[in-house]
Amino acid sequence: MDPAVLGTRLASSLVGPLVKKLFVQEGAGAGLIDKPVRLSALVSFRGEKRTLTEKDVGKLAARLVREAVDSPRERPFPADEETAVTEALTGKLLAVGELRMDDVQAVRLGHQELARTLHAHSPTAAHLSTDASYFLDAVTEWACLHIINFFTQRSTFVARTLLEQSREQGELIARVDELIARTPSPSRTDTTFEQSYLSYVATKHSRITIYGIDLRDSPDRWPLEVAYLSLEATSTEPRPGTFDEGPETTTVQLPAEHALRGHDRLLLRGDAGSGKTTLIQWLAITAARNGDRIPFVLPLRTLVRAAALPTPEQFLPAVGCPLDAPKGWASRVLSANRGLVLIDGLDEIPTADRHRTRDWLTDLIHAYRGNHWLLTTRPTAVQPDWLADAKFHELLLTPMSRADVATFVRRWHTAAEAPRFETPLLDALRTKPDLARLATNPLMCGLICALHRERRGFLPSGRKELYDAALSMLLARRDLERGMGSLNGMELGEEAQLELLQRLAYTLTLSNRTEMEQTAAEGLLERRLPVVAAAADQGDAATVFRHLLLRSGLLRQPAEGVVDFVHRTFQDYLSARYAVEEGHIDVLASRADDPQWEDVIRMAVAHARPQERAHLLRELLSHGSARLTLLALACLEHATALDPTVREEVEARASALIPPRTKEAAQELAEAGPLVLELLPGPADLTDEEALGVAITASALGTDSALAVLKRLCGHPSQDVRRQLVAAWGRFDPEEYASEVLEHLDPQGITLRITGQASLQALGRLTTPWPDLLLRGPYDAERILGVTGPDTTTRLALQRNPALSDLRPLLALESLSHLALDDCPGISSLAPLAGSRLAELHLHQLFRAPGLPGLNTLHSLRALGVSQPLHSETLTDALPVDAPLDWLFLSLGATRTTGLRGLAHWGSLRTLALGSGLPVPTAEDWAEVSALPALNQLVLHRTLLQHADSMPELPEVKTLRLTSLYGTENLSALARLLPGVVSVTLQVGADFPAARLAHWFPDAEVTIESVR
């Protein structure tokens, strides 16, 4: 939302007085002073004479948000995000008091830069939707505009400004002269051209086509701002271990258009029709309008037609840009690290061209470091880590959620001016699984919307039927319903058009391309026309081609002299139709190993006659590969009539894959698509491993039907299965999943992770608070207590939480026995927990609490983990001496000053874990360990094994765990000094032969734990 638009909702007469309350009023006789006034001295919510509390600032922010929301116009963001937006705005307003600048400097910045500065100094907002983020940015700018206006009206401002300008004028002139001498003046030609180019990009990519919107009197293209739907992308990010050893990974989900904020090189994978090209358009026009980067939109299918891929100077001519750039302009842009290079459609070029594309892209990156690069492809076009050497980060566009589909349907019907069809279609999508599972990407959603409107609510149920109906609409019914006659004397029926179009599609598919020269297309039509008499009688090949290009709705001309299909899925569908009609079943089978032919083969099974289907499916099975067996299984969905023995053979072969028995098998099974959900058994008669595999497969698919599968597993006793059900929460609507699955799940022993506002709100609606919670994010004590229960919450972990400064409110959780604090910079003391009943405590990165003051007052602790320096001379100075500790974990410099001196004081200690980042224990340290009478378990990090010979014999230790081993360590000293060990766990890298280390402990049970 633009601030100017927001101004129509929030009048200055309202905003001005509210903003004015944030600052102290001038006293009587305010004199003209020549010293700047720091903003921290002007705000009314800091200092000894404050007139506002931070809570009052929150109320002012709430009123600003409420006044905007209460406008009679459309809500600027969803209602359930109002609290999160208010809290984020409060943080930005409070940040005014943290700025190290004066009022003159603030005015000089301007309201937009001041708003960006507040954003940098305020806590990161919880995960907000795109609309809520836009509103928050706009209302912050609007408030900053009034803040600057308030500064300029102060009586002391003008005099000080003039004096400040006089002082700085000489210095400024000198600096400018020096800058001019050192830096060549920017080319006026470049600047002028860039303005024209950015305007061209913003216009060219500002409109998109949603298939079906061009029916009746509606436009066939509409604004991207209205049509664009922010889809989610997921990636696997490394996350350092918190209280355990070894690297961890976490799946991060974020709006796709925000991905380049954290990575400057991205490989974006997405299925056909998932919105990859639309995302590129959005990024291009956003960059063009902001002016922060210069976008280059480069479709690979166009670039590879040339003998060599383009140099930067050839970027614009290669894509048909009509503007003539100044010589060397593109190179200067990239050399200045100002480029945003958007490369679309790696999957749309032949495999041979992909290798030279990678070389071309790598060379460009090496020559022009510091720019932003985005490459799109279908998921299976190239192997994982295909661009890892070039430091590309991979993202995967996720299927549209039910909320995404609902948003798309509403926007489609608004643009199509057909509101009366909106609600019936939304109802159908909720109640018809066959229809809902097709609505997984913008392309299919657009087709469904169009067909629903055209057919007054009637919709086909299968994928083939949907495409048949869509093609009928595009090729025939559209012009008839508009009352249009023949165009230029030519009128082709639906079947005649299909005969010609499918020949073009099949030729493209056979050559693994998505574009062909117009002359080649006309040549194909010329050879095909004698077979299609209805077309041959109406003109030559060039005339027929022109008609198909203008009227079929399936072809387009991306560049002069080039033709392709409006979307790859139409090409695949028509290729399958032609292959079946021409009897090319063996050709299809021979291409089954190529992932680009998967959709063609599935649609071929739908088009084929029963005997042809049977032959094709047997050919798929004959390869003996798991992927092709799953492809055959997926094809059964389209085999209306099929020899029962063939169906049984496919299902029998699939029985080795269903139910999946490993994580890898479950993930591979999910690639077969939603059909597999109908075949997943359970929970009866499943082993724990099989039930876990079923849960992983359904989780990966993330559809409404998958939710039904996961709900069946709620009562399964396996902790691994229940843990997987909890982990799948992020792939579904938080509210629905919480009520359908989490509400019915046994929570014992399972940690529930909360990483966003939506999941926090859903958690608060559970009838019984979850006993074991991990809250990641800036949640204050009030919000933490809102989702916990004094009698039910037993375990609580707080991560990355700058909002919590006082632990005293946590005493209200009377049942809390386990607490973990990780990266909570606001906490300065643990003393408020002195009256708690905590039995276990983990501490990591509490930067405002050096030495952990108050830790020695927690006398009830039985287990303690410390991952930061203690800043004491002995352990007895820092740790609670009266605590009956039986488990102690130390890492990351905890013993830097203490060593292990005083450890023997805790005679009850049974487990000692020494992690990474500790100094190697001395003989004196090991003497403290040997004095522990109850010690029977020892955990050591690899770095502590360097001087194992200094360790005394510890015959009482029965269990040994060694972490982060390379596999080359000599463990003979440990084996000799721990003669009583009966159980050994060795944590090593993946694919490490166990025997290499296990032989050191011949009399113990050795477990190898692989870390990937």
C-alpha cells in the first residue's frame, strides 16, 4: 500500500496529534540554541521525566492501525494479523528513541530513509503476509512524514539548521571537489537510458495472462499487481546445534519474492504452472520501480537458439528489447554490482544446452561478482546441487495451500467481474477431492475458474477431462459465444486445430525443446495439411499458421520469427494425444527415463486404448527402476479401462514401495503425486517404520487428502510417528492442522516448535496447552504465558528472543521443570528463577548475562547445560553448590577460566558431557572427574581426545559417547582407561565403515551414529 493511498485512510488531523504525543513539548521560553538535540532527548517515553510508557506507545500504534483498518474500504491485510502488525509498528516507533542522530539529521534523511532506519533498529517482525508487510511499511513512512513535520515546526529548528548549514558548507564543498577529482562523473547518457529502460521493463512485465480470463467481455491480460499471488518457497538451511553435538538442518519457508534478500544466487525449482515466470516478472517490475537494481529478464528458450549465449552487451538484443543501450552500459551495470539477472526456464532447453548454460552462467558470475542471479527450472530437470560449485542456494516453490487457492479464486472472480460464481467454486474445492488436488498451481487454478464460469458450475473431475474441456473452450466455444464469425475468411473446427497443433507439440517434445522457428512450424504444417482437408481447403501453411497463432489461444510468439505454446503443460498434453494416435507407444516407453517426458506419458495413458495402455505400463515396469514403477502407479489414475492383470502387476510391484519403509523411500514415493494418498495403508497392521514412512509421504504432499491420512495416524503409539506429525504442521493451514491433528495427538515426549505468528495463534486455541514447547522469535512474557499452562507446561525452550528481559513471569508456570534459553539477549540475570522448581536448565548465548549471575541460586537443578563462558575461578563459584546435579553438559568456552576445578563437589553426578569449544582437560581436571563416585556415563567431543593419555583410569564409567569424530582417531588410550565400558556410541560422518573404530572396544556394544 502506497503511503499516499494510506493517507486517504488516515487523515493528517488524526495522525499529527498521535505522533506529537511521542515527543516532549517545548517549555516556556525555549531559546535558540546552536547545539543539536538528540532524538533520545526529545521522545516522551524515555528518561526520568517520561510522560508515556512503552505500553502507551503500543496504544498509539494500535489506534493508528485500527483507524486504517476501520476504513470503509477493503481491509489492507487479513484481520488475524492486526495484533502482529500493531506490535511491529510499536517496535518501530520505540526505535526512534534508540537512534543516534539529532532532529536536523532526521529531517535531512527524509521520511522514507528515516522509515528504513527505524526498520533496521527495531525487532524483526514475526512472519507477516505480503499485504501486512506492505501496510506496515506504508504506515511507518506515513508516521515518519509527520515526525519530520513535527521537528521542522519546533522553534529552535530553523535557527540551528541555518547555523549547521553554514558550518558544513565549506567542508561539503571541499569533499565534493575531492570526490569529483577522484571519481569520473556518471555518464548522463547512461542515466537517461536507464530511466527509459526501467520504464520499459516495468511496462513490459506489468501484465500477465491467467488462462480463461479472456472469455466474454473480460480483458485477456490484467495487471500483475492484481493477479500476483505470493507463493511460498522452501529451502534447507544449516543451523548450528544448540545443546547437542553435530550439525543440524531446518526447513525454512518464506515468500518466494523475498528469497533474494538472504541469498544473491538462487536456483528456484517449481513444477509446471507453479508461477516461476510470474515470479520473475514480479521481481523485474519491483526492481524497475524501486530503482535499486537493474533487471535483465533472460528466457533461456530464446537465448539458446543462437550459436553462442549472449554477453552482457547482447542481453537486450537477445530478448528483442527495442531500446539501444549505450556502448558498454550493461557491463558497467554489472561491474558496479547493480544487476538483477533473471534467467528463466532451464528445463525448457535440451540437456546438451544445459551444460554450456552452466558454463556461461559461471563465467558471468566470476566476471561480475556482487550481482543478484536467479535461475528457474522444473524440479527434476537437473540433479540436486547442480550449481553448488557456483554457490547457488536452492529453493523449491511449494504447491498452493488451500488459503492460496482461495485467494487466487477471489482475485480471479474480482478481475473477471463474476462474483456470483466465486462462492460455489470455493465450496466445490473444499468438498471435491478430485477437483481440489488439481488446484495446486496458478495455471490449473486459472483453468478451473474459467471452466467453472463457462459451464455455470459444472466441472470435469479428471485431469484429461479438464484439459479436454479447456481445449474445447479455447479452440471453439470462446469465439462462438462471442458471436464471432470466421476471421479473414478462415474457420477451423476444434478437431482440425487439434490435428495441426498436436503435430507441432510432438515435434517440439521429440527434440526436447519448447520453441521453434516460425519457418520450421510452417514447414511442418505444410506437410500435415494434405491429411487435414478442412484446413488445406482454406489456405496455405503460412495462412493456417497465422490463424492458429491468433485464434487458438494455445500458441504465442515470444520473439519475432519464433513460436511456442503458452504453457508447457499444453505441449505435453497434445504430444501425448498425437503419439497415441500415431501408435508411437514404444517411442514413449523409450523416453521414460527422461523426467521431461513424465507428463507426456501420464497423458498418453489417458488417451490410449486399453491394449496400448497395458503395453506402455508393462514397458515402464520392465525397466525395474523405482521411479518408473511409481510413474506406472501414477498412470493408473488415468487408465479408465485396463487389463486387470496389468493393474495387479503394477500394484504388486508398487507393494515393494508402499508402504514405504525408510525416509528416502517415503520421499521418493511422494513424487508419484496425490494419487499415492489413496493407496497409503494404515494405521492398522503397520509396523512403526511403515507408519513413519506413510506419515513422511503424506507430509511431503501437503494436500487436504494428505491431511486426512495424517489424521488417521494421530493415535499411533510410536514417538517417531507422532514427532513427524508435529513436524508436518508447517505444510498445512496452521488453524486447520491444529484442530484436526494436534488436538488429537498424544503430546508426551514431543516438542512442538512455534516459529511464526499464525502457529502461535493456532496453538492458543488448543483446548489443552501443549506440555513441551519451543518458541522461536521475539515473544514477550505475556505472549509466552498466553500459550502455556501453569499446570500443563513442563518443558519450554525460548530461542532468538530479544523481547524477553525478565524471567520472573515464568514462575507462574508451576509445572515447568525443563527450561532452555538460547540467544535471548535481553536476559541479564537468572536470579528471578531462584524460587522455581526447575530440574533441568540449558543456557546458550545469553550475552547480557556474562558469568550467568543468579545461576548459583537455582538449587533444585538435576540437569544443567552451559554453552558460554562462566567467568569464574572454579565451578563451585558459578554453579549451584546445593543442587543435586546428576547430568552436566559444558561447551563453547564454559570452562575457559574455571577448568573443571570444583567438579568433585557434585558427588551425585552420573553423566558428564564435555562438548566443543572447551580447553583440553588437564591432569588436575581429570583428577576432579575421577573423584566423582557416581559417574557412569561420559560424553566427549573429538577435540578433547588429543591428550587422552593424561586421563586417569575410570573403571566406573559404563557408557561412552564420542561426538564429531573424523573416523581416523586412535582410541586405544580411551579403551585402556575405561575398562568397564559396555556401551559405546560413536558419532561420525556419513557412510563411515563402523569396523574402523568399533574394534577399539571389542567387549562393548558399539553403535555408529552417522551425521550428514
